[in-house]
Amino acid sequence: MEWLTNRWVAAAASIWIQWSCGASYTFSIYSPVLKSTQGYDQSTLDTVSVFKDIGANFGILSGLLFSAVTPYGPPSRASPSKSKRQSFGGPWVVHAVGAVQCFAGFIFLWAAVVGLIGRPPVAVMCFFAWLGSNGQTFLNTTNVVTGLRNFPEYSGTIVGIMKGFLGLSGAILIQLYHTFCDGDPTAYLLMLACLPTFICLSLMFLVRIYEAHDVDYKRQMNGFSVVTLAIVAYLMFIIVLQNILFFPSWARIFTFAILMVLLASPFGIAAKAHWEDSWRFVQTCSLERGPPLTNNPKLITSSSYLPAGDNMEYQELPSDDRQLQSTSGDVLPDEEEKNLLSAMCTVEFWMLFITMISGLGSGLATINNMSQIGQSLGYSIVEINNLVSLWSMWNFLGRFGGGYVSDYMMHKKGWPRPLLMVATLGVMILGHLIIASGFRGNLYLGPVLVGICYGANWSLMPTITSEIFGVKHMGTIFNTIAAASPLGSYILSVGVVGYIYDKQANKEDNSCFGIHCFMSSFLILAGVTFITFLVGLALYLRTRRFYELVVLRRLRRSSK
């Protein structure tokens, strides 16, 4: 089974878990049935959605658990307990916890909607929404940090792929909804409880950490990227057709089968990449005519076949090689790795925190109210569902593009990643202003800009976090920063968007129609995002020298 134990299969399995666990991005699909069956007004529904966002972004527990069960770095003679601990732990533990939470949260939401249990109080429904969405953080943290450790040289690209498929999951799940749920949001809630849990439990043992610092894998990473873009192009094509034509059941099943074939293609890329790695390994041994693998320290640290923490004898590297290894992947040396408390004592941590509150919080406020915005402007139900799917497309393109473009900027131009973050925040301001304008068709343009920029920041933020504070405690540090996003969503969704909507709404049926329903809200969101733009600009200015050193370090490695 050696062909299943390599970093490429781990990446393909992570992709499948990622695309199945983004139920939080499809809240607009099942929010109407929650509102009608539970008798909620818009502010109450927004409160439930905010707790859903808190669950989807409060990943501190998942970060702490990941650090506890996946020791950082290879085992050594000095600490043999690491190998023993790894054999009883690993990323699969975090995956299992997330799968259980996901199932429990959504199965109780489904039970409340169908009347299997009595109508729960709002606080209990908020807890169910939090629990189901919080499972997503355990799955996402595991896949992203594992990808960062397995592919350190192209951290932006791998984070973009993982975060991209999480954003794309909304569109994929909606295709499942149209194909198998026949437009029934109640059945969709049951599917959200069962499908991600099944996929995660089936694939979680394939997601492992492998030491692979000295291998050039740009071509294989580009293969993953091409497949990723092919999937999003196909989904966009299908969504456009569904908006124009009526799809009978056989056509929906056929188009979904093609989607499944495309989603399976990363495993084909993994098999090919593993074969190429094996062939390269044989050639290296033949050319060097060196001793066996277990006596060759450089091959041990560069092999993609030995998972970190397996029971193997780790050889000390020469001092020059240790220095090179410690800086591999543009992360800090071990002595400079920051934990959560030391990171919180830096200005950069709080700049990223503020960006999460206002910049990404405004993006969450947009997607949470897409259905109500569409209804107020006269869009049909089909158009609104397609807009939610298209939001997932733009979100995905932003996540993937943010990681890929930032890697290109770093590798080819030497430009720091925070510069791209500043640019995306500037474009997000324009998107909010377009939504506020309310002209016919504005939701086919404004949410495009907001979705792409929102997604880009979700791939830029974890990569920037790992570079500034190190990768050792990255899961805990970034998830603490990410917890600011639902805080911003609560302030902006409930305190701004929901409050203004309810003031404008008809008191009899809590509905509002016209441009005035959301104009003031999105003008406020644009102003808040402008403040975030200024904070991001300050972060760029503070970290310019740091990124210059990162680029010099990369050039030094490539010249050796």
C-alpha cells in the first residue's frame, strides 16, 4: 500500500474533504426553511447565521488539538516518545473530531426543522448551528497545515488550493442539492449531516505529514492547479446552463457524474506524481552510489515516502544543511517560532486581527444576506440560488488565485504578500458600493468583486501568518486571528444589515422590497472596509524589510 502513503495522495484526500465540508457557505439555501418553521424575523435569523459563522471560524480548539497530536519536526534519538505519540495520533484524530461535530450539529438542525424534536429556543438553535459549522474548522485546519508542511516551497499555492476547494464546496453541494434533493432544503440539511462525515471518515487516514524539503514539485503543483481551474470552469458552465435551460433529472445526474470524474482526477495526478518521485529516487541512488537510505540523512529529509514521526532513525545534518532546513519554505527557524502568547504581543498580530474583523466580516455579512438582498431587488428564486453558487465560484477563484498569484509575486518579483492583500481590500470597497447602488443586475457584478477579494484574503492570511510567526504553532495562531471574522460578521450582519433591514421592513410579514432595504448598510460596509484598507497598508509598510529577507533567503537556497 506504499502508493497510498505519500504527500500527493494526502493532498488529493484533503481536497475531497475540503469540498465536502463547506456547508456554512450554503446557509442561504436552508435559511428560508429555518425562518419559516421556527417563526424567526430577519434579525433572529441573522443571529443564528452569526453563530454559524462563529463556529466556522472559531478554530482555536482545532489548532490546539492539531499541535497536540502532530508533533512538529522529525523524531530524534533525544525524544523517542515523539515516534510513539505519532503512532497513536496524527491528523486523523482532528479529522475524526470534526466529522463527529459536523454530523451532530446538522442532524439536530434537521430534526428541529422536520419536527422530530420540539421547537428549540433560539439559543439552542444557535448552538446547533455553531456545532455543525465548528466541525469545519477541525477539517480545514488539518488539511491546510498538513499541506503547508508537505509543500513548504509553494505554501501560497497549496493553501490557495485547500482554501479554494473549501470555498468551492458551496457550489458543489448546491449541485448535489439540485440533483438529489429535488429542491427540498429539509432533505439538504440531512445530506449536510451525513455526506461530509462519510467522506472524512473514509479518507482521513490518508492525510499525513511527510518530510519533503529538497524536491522541486512545481510541475505537479501546477497539475493540481490546472485540474482545480477545470473544475471551476465546468461548474460555471453548468450554472449558466441551469439558469437558461430546464434540466430534467437525467441531465442533472449526468452533469453531476462528470463533476465527480473531475473531482476524482487529483488522485490520478497523485499516482503520476508518486511514480515520478519513485523514479527520481531510484535515479538519485544510482547516480550517487551512496549508502542505503537509512544512512543517508539528506535523502531521509527529502523523501516523500517517510511520514514525519514514523519509527525511523533520524540522522543529524551537518550545520550548513540544518541551517538550510530551518529556513526551508520561508518559515522562521525553530528558535524564532512564535507561540500564541508571543504572537499576541506583536503589532502585526493585531493588524491581521483587525483585517479579519472588518474586511472579512463584511464579506460574511454579504453572503449571509444574499437571499434577502436578491428578494428585495426582485430576483427570482432560481436567480438567487445561482447567485449563491456563483459566489462560491468567485470565492474559490479568489482563494486559489490569491495563493497562486502571491507565490508568483514572491518567486518572480520579490513582492511581499501583504501588498496583494491591500489591493484586494481596495477592490472589495468597490464591490460594496456596487451592491449599495441597487441597479438591475448589480448582484452579477458587486458580489463577484466582493467574493474574489474575500476569498483571496482567506488564502493570503494563513500564508502571511505562517511566514511572520512560523509554522510550528500556525494552526493555533491563525485560528485565533480567524475568530475575529465572525465577530465582525455579528457586528455588521446583526448590528448594521439586520437592524437597518428590520427598520425598513413591513411589520406584518418582515419583508422589504426596494433599493432602500440595503443601500445604507452597504455604504457603511464600504466605509468599514476602507478603514481595513488603511490597516493593511500599514502592515505592508511594517513587513517590507522582513519580506526582503525572505526573498534573499530563497535566492540563497536556489543558488546552492
